[in-house]
Amino acid sequence: MTEHPTTAEQIDLDRLRSGDKAAFAQVVELYADRLYNLALKVSGDPFEAEDILQEAFISAYKNISRFEGRSNVGTWLYRITYNTALMRQRKKQPDTVSIDEPVQIDSGDMLPRQFFDWCCIPEKDLLTGEAIEYMGEAIQLLPESLKPVFILRDIEGLSTAEVGDTLDISTAAVKSRLHRARLFLRERLSEYFAERAAA
């Protein structure tokens, strides 16, 4: 019986690159849940996330001989999964410009339209099912340039360097986009809590 690795460090890269199916099965077992979560956060649809995951693993298996090991296997798989999700979205969505896009100043930062003072909101109100659902919807509204950075860094817990490697951008760009994503979400949640406070 094949023993499954519990960490990325236990993956046999030589066996993996040679196309060993058992080694690849270990990788699937180790990363499937995390990659599904990424696909779900990007797509917002559990059925689409399943398709993204399957397509990403097929692509990874077909291209495993090209994996050079400059980043770890997880970062490489995150990149493939994210790119798969992005390509599928582009095929489904026509080119449109949203009138709800945030206002940006010359530095690239977004100007919030309003802020709500969160200091007095009880924790139980912040963690209600409705608030969590609204947060999920707000994440889906993030501009495409910001969404993957927020998902990978703040939800999946990748380091700034890992996010940069996954998305092929500099760490400075990761930090800038993460800051802008957090501002965007803070504004959206400010609107939500302001409406609740006024009700």
C-alpha cells in the first residue's frame, strides 16, 4: 500500500516529474481540498469549482515534466488552478465595464465612498450567517486584478512571496493589490453595516 505524504516536503519530485501516477495521486490527495477552495472562491459556484479542479489537475499531469521546482508544488498547482478558473471565466463572460468599479486616484489606491465605525459592533453581529454571506458576495465583486491576491493571501494563507510566485507578479504588486482589495471590501462591508445600523 502506498504511503501518502502529509506535507509538500515529502513529495518525491523525481517520481512526480517522471509521470509516476502514484506520486501524482499523492499530490492530488494533499492539495485537492485547498485547490477546490481556491476554485470556489474565484468562481463562486461549487459545480464550476469541481470542473476547474478537474481541469487543473489534468493540465498539471500533462505538464508535470515541465515542472522545474523553482517554486514548490503547491504554488505551481495554485497557479494552474487560478489560470484555469480565469480562462473559464473569460470564455463565459463578455467584455463589459462595470459602472460600480471603485474610483481610483493616480497612486492606484481606491477612494472609499464611506466608512462605518466598526468599533461598536458586537462580535456576534460580525459573525452572523448573513454577514458572512455578504462578505462572500463582496469578495466576488472584487475587480479581477485584486480578487486572486486577496483569496490567496488572506483566505488561503499563502505568504506574500508565494502569492507573487503564483500570480507571476512582484511582492510590491501583491502588497499594493492586497491593500486595495481590503479597502474595497471594507467599503462594501461599511455599506452593509451602515444599513443595518440605520434599520
